[in-house]
Amino acid sequence: MKQIEAIIRKSKFDDVKEALHSIEVNFFSYWDVTGVGNEKQGHVYRGISYSTTDIQRRYLSIVVSDEFLDRAVSAILESAYTGNVGDGKIFVSDVLEAYRIRTKESGHSGIN
């Protein structure tokens, strides 16, 4: 099993969610987060300049079976892409075990 952690633009969240559902990844968690990245442009509103060094993003945590990894990463890469600085990052790590609390199932059955 693998854990995919993705940091994406908030504006692309619905696209990413639809892309994941279309490949049958139906369970994941997400949070609104603030980070600092390479996007350095400021915005001016009513003559006042606002810094955008603190960037609002959405953080997704997804655990998938090994056979879903490539499809899930591809779905995120394609649906979160704008081609501009600040599109986000994806991190993949190993998951040693997963358990479903209700049924006490573990492993692959624990996440599906």
C-alpha cells in the first residue's frame, strides 16, 4: 500500500476529486493549508498591495493499493495541472498496514 500526499490549488480541488472518483479512488482526507512556495507575485486591491507569499492550498491524503498508485498519481497530475508556478506537489510513501475499525479488516481489505 502507498500513501499519496498532494498539495494542490484550492481552485483545482473539484477537478482532482472527480478524477480520483473516476478511477474508483473514493476515500481520502483533505485539509485547507497555508504554505510558502515559489509563487512570489503580489496582488493589488483598491490601491493596497497584498503579499501572496503565504499561499492557500488544499492538502490531500490518500492511501491506495499498489496497483492503484500509478493511476491515482496520473489522475492528480492531469487534473491539478495549470502549467503555472504553484500547481503543487505530490509525495508518495509506503504504508506498512491499514485497519478498518468497524470490521477489524486489515491490509487491502482495510482500505477498500
